[in-house]
Amino acid sequence: MELIRTAVAFRRALDQARAGGAVVGFVPTMGALHEGHASLIRRARDECGAVAVSIFVNPLQFGTNEGFGDYPRDEERDLARAAELGVDVVFAPPVEEMFPVGEALPTAQPGPVGDRLEGASRPGHFRGVLTAVARLFDLAGPCRAYFGEKDAQQLYLVRRMAAGRALPVEVVPCPTVREPDGLARSSRNALLTPEQREAAGCLFLALSEAAEAARSGERDAGKLVAVMAREIGATPVARLDYAAVVDEETFEEVRRIDGKARALVAAWFGTIRLIDNLALPIP
Ligand code: AMP
């Protein structure tokens, strides 16, 4: 496994892999690798001749007081895990390689969807995400890029950006990996106290109740939102940020479920904010 710190060397390594006939699989991450990341890497390993993982805690996607400094970082452990999973290239750049001072980088505008839900709670978040992903896609070149459904709004915006810019990148969505109680794996889970960790199970419970109501024929999105808000609201340590139902194709909030829809929740556990989502059964 090759560890690369510079943009030039990353571009060259993937160009070389393609010149040798490999399809490149690319998994962008912020490190603190867990089973969710591992599932993306395994999928890339199964489907591609060469696998690259980037590890970069992107300062642009954190607002002030959003825990950029506290975000878990353990490069040594991540490198060992990546090697175990058969990764060929790890790109772990310093910030100046990602965002060179004085260089005009392509600007990324998420559009109206970027201002809703996660974007409403975290102004500027998706502009920061897309700026970093656009830079990574530019350096990586033609590839299959693996993203988790756990971050559904991010996945939606990244896919739209790749399509809109006609980038030679196929974005591949991967299912959310969960703990036994349903809690989605997240690097932030490590920051929860035992009490908060137990309470965090309410996110998946709320989503499951909404999915169950939809399965039983409930089409009124407002009622599903109320079900989710009630479940999270009834959990002592949890503080609801939002519960919503969106159309999969547009990521617009819907009043009624007529086609593919997804339920989403976000809640605070102390100072830690967790998100999750679940596709709803199709009517
Ligand atoms: P992050 O390091 O949190 O930026 O995540 C890197 C990638 O891993 C993103 O595409 C995430 O959606 C994905 N990911 C994070 N958690 C999970 C999970 N529990 N299951 C599947 N994918 C995940």
C-alpha cells in the first residue's frame, strides 16, 4: 500500500493504475475508519482493479464550533485498517495540497437543496463538502466513487454535481452499516457517553416506526414526521433537530408519499449531532 501526501503524486498514481488497465475505485473519507467505511472499501475492492482511499478532515465543511478540532483522528490505525482491507493507495494530504493558497479552485454551489435539512442546520456545510469532493474527483480522474447512503443528502448532491459537470466519475451508493441496535456506524459515535450512546438508538427506532407506518399504508408525510419526532422527543437525552420525508429524485420535502421517498432525522446528544435516514417502502 502506497501512502501519498501530494496532489501531484495522487494524480500520477491513479493515472498509472489506469494505464495498467485497472478500473479505479475511490473511497473518500475523513478517517477514523469504521465498519461503514470498510463496507465501501470492500465493495470497491470487489468491483475495481485498484482501490484508493482518501483521508482528509475537511475544514471547509465544519462551521465554527462544529467540532473540527475534536473530530476523531488516528492515522496510524486507519493506515493499518486500510492495508488489511487491501487498499492500494491512501491519499492523506495536508490542507495546502487540497486547497493550495492562491490557486483558483472550481467553486461548488450546492443550490437550494444544499440549504435545506443538513444545510439549514449547518450553513455552508455542503459548499464545503462539494468543494473538497470536486477537488478529489479532479485529482482522482476517471473512477468509480463509493459513497454511503448514511449521508443521503451529501450523496444526492455529490451525484448531481458529478452528473452536472459531466465528470468521468460514477458515484456508487452503498447501504448504511449499523450497530446491533440499529445505530448507524459513525466516527462521531466514539464521542458519546454511555448514556448518550444508549439514547442514540432512538434515531433508528424513529425511522423504523415511520417505515412501518408507511408499510401499513400511511401516505401522509406529516404523520410520519410526527411519529419520528414523538419517538425522539420521548428519549430523555436526545434533542430533535429535524425529522423529514423527502422525494428520492428531488430531495424536496413531500406532503404525500407517491413514489420513492426517504425519511431523515437529525438529533443532538449533548454536543454531538447524529443523523440517519431510511428509504420508505414504495406504495
Ligand atoms: P466520513 O468519513 O464520515 O466523511 O464518511 C466517508 C464515507 O463513508 C461517506 O460516503 C459516508 O457516507 C460513508 N459512511 C459513513 N458511515 C457509514 C455507514 N454507517 N454505513 C455506510 N457508509 C458510511
